[in-house]
Amino acid sequence: MTTQIEDPQAAQPDHGSDADVEALIREARRRTRRRRLRVAVTAFPAVGTVTGGFVAFGSQAARSSGTVSPLPADSRAPSATTFALVTQKRRGPGSNLGIYSVKTGRLVRALGTYSDRVFTNNGLAYDPREDALYFTLIPQNHRARRFVLRLMRLDIASGRSRFVADGSQPEVSSSGTELAYGTFPEGLAVRDLRTGQTRTVRLPQLGVSANLMSATIGWLGDGTDLAIVPMAGAWDLVGKPPKYRWCGTSQSNPVVVFVHVPPPPAALTADCVRVPGGPADGRVLVGADPASPTSALVTTMTRGGGTLVEQISQTGSIKPAMRIPNSLPLTFDAPGTHLIYLAGHLKPTLTETSLTGLHPVAGPWRERLLTEAAAW
């Protein structure tokens, strides 16, 4: 089922109440604490391999129809030779930001350390030209009414960072010319990094999840579409009746919102597509689909700790692409042809796959306490 999301409009500043601001700041802090707890206890039984078994999007039940069609063999190099990663400090609280080699997994450049009081895991984006990194900070003035999270740009060469906009979950297009991010209190913004022009589309039918703070956002292959996967609420994950509704469907049913990004100054438009299965859970990544410029690759995690990769079209159809047991996905590259993930137990191996085969990058991975923030 597809629902047209109405009310596209030009960028307008959204101001929430003090209570809204404080609530979302508290939620950002809770997410950071939960992130560190989950990372500390995460363990994988064994090094995984690619298999032919698949399950539905966000569901533990195996799909009963259709055969597995592997993605096209990758004949292109990844869009970047390095990727960005956030790791916990070995001693004391705080997060380390660094650039790592895709080939060796080694640290190429340390970008600095941030306090847990200000740094969040609400998105991390790496410019495909490998010259800039986008992330979010909690504002120092907690009672400020103009924003909840500060979207920052860090220049790799100089190490200097600057404020970009009020928002979270940044994603840079494969051309490096447009930046998408969630806005408060609701909606998606796309900024032209050459001109500074910003367009927004409101997503009122996503309800309280429309602030996109916990959603996953990704650019599709042709650079004219985005895919958004809203995160399931706690009530859904424990099997209780959902309190909210997304795009006219129950929150217990997963949806993907496809946002069309025409050349400026045309308005953004969005369609909400219901897909089979239960709510998306675990480490959800959204990547471009090399087999279709308007479809998305979406990962979810199984109860056994595996990674599911599925192709989702704008009509809501799903095709299984890959299952990687005993793994923790970290990030797709910009073309969607490669995926970096962790496989292993106490000494996990950093592994890269071209979606047609595996290639260990480095092992054992020395940075064992990883956060949820990675970008390639």
C-alpha cells in the first residue's frame, strides 16, 4: 500500500516548546547510554559466511515464495578508500572520531575526542570526496528553543568543525553536492551544499517519529531519491499494541518512506510504502541498490545476531539479497556495492563484502567497543 504524503513546503524554521526540547535532549542522552550498554554486551558466536537463507523484512519468519537472485557482480571500485568510525575511549567516557582504511582497517587519521555530554549517535555522514564528516551534537544551552540537535561539519584536512543546521541523521548524496537530514519537530530537509538552498517536506503522517531522530535515512543510486526507515517503538518490540500510526498503517507494520528530490527549486514529494513483515529491528542501514537506481538496500538483524540485506522497491516489493550470520553491519559504501561489518566473538574481524563474496579487512579488530556511528 502506498500513501502520498502531502504538504511539501519550502524550508521554514520549526520551533518547539521548552518541554519538547528538553524531552528530545533527554531521549538523545538515553539513546547514547543504551548504545554503550548494547555495544558492551554484543558478542558474535563465530565468523559468518554468506548463505542462501533469507527472512522477510523485519521478520523472523522465512519467506515462502521466490528464489534468491544475487546482486550483480561488482565491477566498480568502492566510492571511497577510507571510512569514518566512532569508537569509545579505552579509558573513561567519551567518543573518538577517526578515519580508517577500507583495505587494512587501520586508523588513518584521528579527528578528535568528544564528551558523551555533547556527542550523539544520531547519524554520521562521510562526504564521498573524503574531505568532510557530518555528525550531531547536543546543544550546550539545553533550554534553547531554536534547536534540539546541532548538525556539524568537520573539515578533514584542518580538523575544524562548524555549525550547519538544526537537525540530525545527516546523509550526503553520492555526488557530494546535497545533504539530507531530519528537522525538528518534523520533516526532512535537503540542502544544496553549493548554494545553501534548503528544501523541506513535512511528514505529518509519521506522527511522533517524524522528527527522524531515530530513523535511518539513505540516498538511492540515482541521487534523486531518498529512503527513510522509521524506527519501531518500544511497544512494538515487546509485542504490545502500538500507540502510533505511520502513513495510515499500524506502527507494528513496517514502512519505507521514499522522498523524491527533483532539481531545485522544485518541491520535495514523498510516498509512504508499506512492506511485509514486522517492524525493523536491530542495526538498520539503508543503502543504494546497484541493481535499481530507485530501490533501496535495507539491513535488519535476526534474533541470532545475523544480518539480513534485502532490496525494497518503491512499490513495496521485496527481494532477498544476502544473509550474513553472526555479524554486525556497520556501513554501506555510496554505490551500495559494498558493506563493512564485524564478524566474530571476543576478537571480531572487520570484514568487507562486495555483496557477492567476503573479504576480511583486518582482524582481530582492535577497537572492540564500537558505537553505532559509521559512514563510508
